Amino acid sequence: QEKIYLKDYKGPAFSVDSVHLDFNLNEDFCRVRAKSAIKQLTAGSALHLNGVDLKLIAVKINGQELQPTEYQVTAEELIIPSVPASFTLEIETQLEPQNNTSLEGLYKSSGIFCTQCEAQGFRKITYFFDRPDVMTSYSVTIEADKKKYPVLLSNGDRIKTEDLGNGRHKAYWSDPHKKPCYLFALVAGDLGVIRDTFTTTSGRKVNLEVYASHGKQDRCWHAMDSLKKAMTWDQDVYGLEYDLNDYMIVAIDDFNAGAMENKGLNIFNSRLVLADSSSATDTDFHSIESVVAHEYFHNWTGNRVTVANWFQLSLKEGLTVFRDQEFSADMTERAVQRIEDVDALRAGQFAEDAGPNAHPVRPESCMAVDNFFTMTIYEKGSELIRMMQTIVGRKGFRKGMDEYFRRHDGQAVTTEDFAAAISEPNGKDFSQFKRWYNQSGTPVVSVLEKFDAAAGEYHLTLEQSCPPTPNQPTKEPFHVPLMMGLLDKNGKELALNCEHITQNTDGKHLIELKDHKKTFVFKGIKERPVLSILREFSAPVNLHWEASEDDLYFLMEKDTDSFNRREMAQKMGLRVLSNLIAKARKGEALQVDEKYINALSAVIRDPNIDPSFKAKMLQLPSYAVLAQVEPVLDAEAFHKARVTVRKTIAKMNKAALLETYRQFHGVEPKSRDTKVFGHRQLKNQALSYLAELQDPEILEIVNKQYWDAQNMTDRMTALTILADSQSEYREKALQHFHDEWKNDSVVINKWFTAQASATSRPDVLKDVMALTQHPTFNLQNPNNVYSLLRAFSANIVRFNDPKLNVYEAYADKILEVDAKNPQVAARLCSAFNFVQKLDPVMKDKALTQIKRMVAAPNLSKNSRELLQSALT
Ligand code: B3K
Ligand code: ZN
């Protein structure tokens, strides 16, 4: 099948000085006229323009209409073999946005015209150079019915709006900044808006607007506040200011991704804009803040400097994720933010890197460009940037970023260009570091310790390796920055006397492991020290370290690096769970290690631990992590082990957990302060531990919390617990939530997810399939699909239930979605990434379904690419 390769990349043969787009929007068709000023860069080149699903009306060169013999139209291109050195090209096409279910290009959502062009949606609007390295200036006119579409938006500056007198009106827009076509956007509809302003450091007054369907304006203020925070942060931290007079965000109900950074006109999935305390959880507020910031940060990292080709996607995405993570760390609590980011990386990206679709951060080939929008490109990409910052220090990193913009503003560049801009001004050699971009797989770093009391020396031997991944059987050693420290028996940091230890400009101690294996000798050590390594998770690796239990418990309590305190709790949790899983698989009785329970009990009772950090300390490793570290994905054994540990913790700490719950429940229920979020998280976690006891008294508390809830966080916590129970309260609460929110396209998704995520109920498959037929569920709405079907596949316990034919039912749904919307279907396919981890019977079941899907006629190349690799 048509694969594309990085090695085949060639720069553009033409440049475009400017383009004017004229849209005439109607109920049953849309006419697009594109007029471009084009120059040949390579003399004698034939003109190849991308275009898909378009009806071509006319082509003109320098005002002269071409005869059909003078051009050629294929399924994906318009080819004009002979063109002048410099010319004006006019193309007229006709589209049917109302029938566009792929939600890329120009489409309609709840009566609103909108666009999604990244990665290759612009070719569904007109024939053009649909590649990011062709940047040009855009002017746009939009004509539509004035009543139905009073709001007409595009990128850049609002020039004017004309009333055409016949019930129609026309808006004129002009974007002064050159951009690639994937950043083009248009919105036309009847929308409500909220407005504010922001004045930049150099005095530019920017009009800020957030649009949403009428009646939802009240829920837009958090997005607006987040935008202003992001604008301030980018000025303070990177000296980057906004560069237009208007910044618009539009919330759309049917949207494949989370949001899109179109120049000056971000289009967002409604779920990442709309929020108030009765409709959104604390987590929603946090996600909105970080995604609004992410899209805003793209204005510099992505838009001003963009990618030369899609293989470089991480240039903008990895960097922008890194920037939004740092922003969130500054807005909330750094250590807790880091823990959350690493949890997500491990659960998602490490799994991807260990599965059939593993790929490098800068891939070499692909079938569907849209399959590049992965956790590897985004989250691992962000870790690469973080490592660069760790190596050169914050000051050095800022120097490098300044240099990056100095060199490349207005250009389309590569990850190599970025690495050079960071390393060169800092006098660093990144040639080995760049392997992180080319080699896939999660490296393993093994730790071996030796203490020589007589010599007063501590020897630390580090050895790295990386498992084989598709097309990459062997790997070269990585450049791994390992932040570390040595602690004395009281938990005090020892002076590090070792010739290979460096200290970055932030004062952090680093080992830069570049060899396959190396021993580091620390001198002047009188007593056996306790090692704390990979602090702050300074590199995206799996650490193999057979630390003693005593050391792990010591670090859990005493490490000065908060990330590692929690990391050691996870490590112990994994040891305990693995042990129980092995026993469960043999049918033996499960007894939880007492020391571990005691350690967690001590955490529960310690009044000096910050609540949000305590909540992280008390989390058990997730099912997704178990699925990676265990040799076999045995859903039943995982569930038995995890529930047993949770139950034991709850039983041993019932009074203390109840006390925690009562201490924070109902305190400032409407507050959105980070501290209060933390309190709520801890008390809700206490409640969910207690619910494991299935004690009527506790279920009553849960039920009461549902009905009395004064914010969505409390309501959803209670609903999620009830949805996973056999309690008499379950149906009534679910019914109530449904009745309350059935007409709210954003909130009703929580109702789907609560039911799809139940791990203890045996009937989840039945529930989920029944919900796909429910009147509020629409298979063409991506949020509905993600919150029901994707949430179900993330429910590792029930999705891999050997007693049911889950895979078959799920494959049917993938095929159904694929026929309408390949991008959404492809996202569902990742559920099969674990196939090699299943036992032979389950694996066979999964492979049968994968083969059936691959053989389906008309399967999209998006889905095919992901499924096929699972077969090889
Ligand atoms: N760049 C967009 C993602 C577009 C997805 C295209 N299939 C959102 C973001 O990363 O900011
Ligand atoms: Zn992004």
C-alpha cells in the first residue's frame, strides 16, 4: 500500500506569493474560488496540486480558462503539465460540507460551518500545495445567509463586513503572517461570544473572543482566563508576545481532535472550552487550562516556525507539549504535575513503544499522515525537549530558544534544526542525543551498586539497552541524562565527589550516560548511601533496579525529590501486585504484604504530607502499567490482585480514611483553587478506597454525595463508584444524571464513560453495546465514540474478559465508525496494541478480529495501517 518515506522528501518546486480564497456558503453546496500568485522554483516543473473529493468547476491561468486537455484530474491531484515561470492560478471547486462526515476539510457541526485542515484537510477544500513547507499570505472572503450565519470568521485581521442586501452578507479577512495551509480556518454560524482584552508587553491591545453556541457563554470564562494566563506566561518565560490584534477560540461539538491552533482562530472541541462548577470536574478545568495554553503556545512553536514535512511533527508538538506541561507546573504544583505527566507517558506512550505500532519521534515512513498524531510524537517528543533543557539548564535552554526563533522565524524546519539551535549556543554536542529522534522503543537502564567501606567508595554501574522494535532490531546507545543524589541514613544529601557528575545551571546533579555500560565512582563516602536516581524522571526510560525493600521504603519517606518518593511507592506497589498476580494465576489465596500496607497506612495518617501529593502517593499502579510489566495480560488476575490490595488498605484504615473524607468533604465546594482541588482529590480517593468494602454504610455516604453534590467533581466521583457497583442506588443515580444532562452534548459523555469504565460489573459489554443504541449516543460524534467505546477499551479488565466476545463486538463498531470517519476509527484501533501480551486463546480471538477488519472492503488506510502492523 502507498507508503510515504522521509528519504523521498523533496522541497517544493513552486512558491506561492499570496492566495485569495472566496467562499460562497449555501445549504446544499459551497463554492470555493482560490486565486494564487505562483512562481516556479525549479524551471520546467509540472504543476501538481493536491485535492480530494472535490468537484472541479474551472481552472484559469493568467485569466485564461484551461481546456480539459490542458490538465489532468486524478483521485488525489490536479496536474497541469505546462505552466509559465510566474502566473496567476484561479481554481473553482464545489463541495458538500453538509455531507462531510470525516470532519476534516470544511464540514458542518450543529448547523455551524467549520474547518479542520491539519494534517491534510485543506485538499478537501481546494486544489493546492497541501504541504507545510509552502507558506503564503491569505486573504479570505466569506459569503453566507445573514440570519443563519451572522458570525463569519477566518484567520488574521477583520477587514470589513458587507450587507449584500439580498439576505446575505460577506466578510473580508486578511492574515498578515505567512502560513502553511494546514493553519487555515473558517467558521460561519450563529454563535454566542464573550469578549475580553489583553495588552502585550510592548503595548499591543489584543481583542480576545471565545465563541460557543448560544446559551453556553457563561461556560466560556475559564477558557478566557486560561488564555490570558498563557499569554502572560509566554511573555514572562520566553519573551514571546502575540502578533495579531484578534485572538479567537470557537467551541465545536463534532471535532476529531482536542483542539486546533489555526492562526488567530483556534477551533476547539467543546469539551475543552465549556466549563462551570456544576458541569465540569476539577480535572476538566485543568485540561482546559492546559489545552488552551497549548494551542496558544503553538502561535510561536508551530505557526511562526512550522514543520518542513509531517515527519517533523514532533518539532512543534513535542515542543508545545513541553511548554504546556511547564506552564501547568507553574500554575499548579510542579511535583504533582510531573507525576501526572509521567503517569500518562507510561500508561500510553510506553505501551505504544512496546507494541506493534512503535515508531521513532521522527518517523521514517507512514501510510496515513493522520496516524502521526501519537503519544510518541507528542509526549515522548516532549520528554526529548525536557532532556535537552535538563542538559543545558533552564538558562541555557532559554538562550537556545531565542536562537531558534532568531534563526527560523517564518520558516518550515526540522527537528535537526531545533537541536542545533539549542546545542550550539550552549557549546553542547547533541550528535548522540539525536538518536532519541531516530530510534524507537523505551530504553532500559540497569542499576548495579557496590559500596566499598574500606576505600570509602560507592560504585554505581549503569548499563543501557533497548528492546527491538518494528524495523529496528538493534539500537545504538542513547545519551541519557540521569538526575541523581545520594542520601545518608538520615535522608540528608551527601556531597557528590565523582569526576563524571555535572551540575547544570539549575544546580541539579547529572550523570550523562552515553556508553553502553559505565561505572561511576563516588569518593569520600563513609557509610553505605541510599541512591536516588532518575529524579524528576529525567529521561523516558525503564529503570531496572533491584533496590532492597528497606531502601524503597526509606526513599518513599525521605527522598528530597518528591517525584521519586512517589515513584518508589509505585515500585513497591508493582512488586506487591506482581506477586499477587502470580498467585492468582496459580489459583492460590491472596495475602497482601504487611509491610507495604503499613507503609501506605503511615502515608494516610501523616498530617504533614500535602493532600494532593498524598493522593498521588496512595495511587496503585494502573492496569495499563500492569499490562506492560506483566508477562501476560491476565485481566482476571490483575483485577483480583488490585482489588485485594485496595480492599486491604481500606479495611486497615477505615477510620483514618473516613476522617480524611470528613475533614475535606463539603469544604469550599465551589472553589477552583489548586489547593482545594488537592483536598477534593484526596477525600474522593479516600471515598473510593472505602467503597471497596461494599459496606452499606459507605454506599450510603457515596449516594448522599451524589445527590448533595455542589460540584461536578463530587457528583462524578459518586456516580463512577455507583456505576461500578451492584448497589440499589445505582439505577436511580444514573437515571437522574441522564435526565439532567441528556441535552448537553458535552456533559452527557461523562455518563457514557462512567458506565464503560466499570471494572467490577460483569455486564459492561452488554451495557456498552446497549448504550451505542441509546438516543443520546451518536456514532458520528467523536466525543460520544471516545467516551463510550474508547473508554471501554481502556477498561483493560472488562475489555479482555475471556468469557465474552468483546473483540468481535468492538471490531463491528470500528468498521461502522471507519466508514464515516477514518481518523476516529484509527484511534479506536489502538485497543489492539496489547495483542502480543494476551494468552494464546485470547490472542487468537483478537487476531481473528484484526484479520477480519483488515479484509473488510473499503477499510480506510488510517485503520489499515494500524491493524496490519498488529499482524506482523
Ligand atoms: N495540532 C492539532 C492536532 C490536529 C490533529 C490532526 N489530525 C492539535 C494540537 O496538537 O495542538
Ligand atoms: Zn499541538
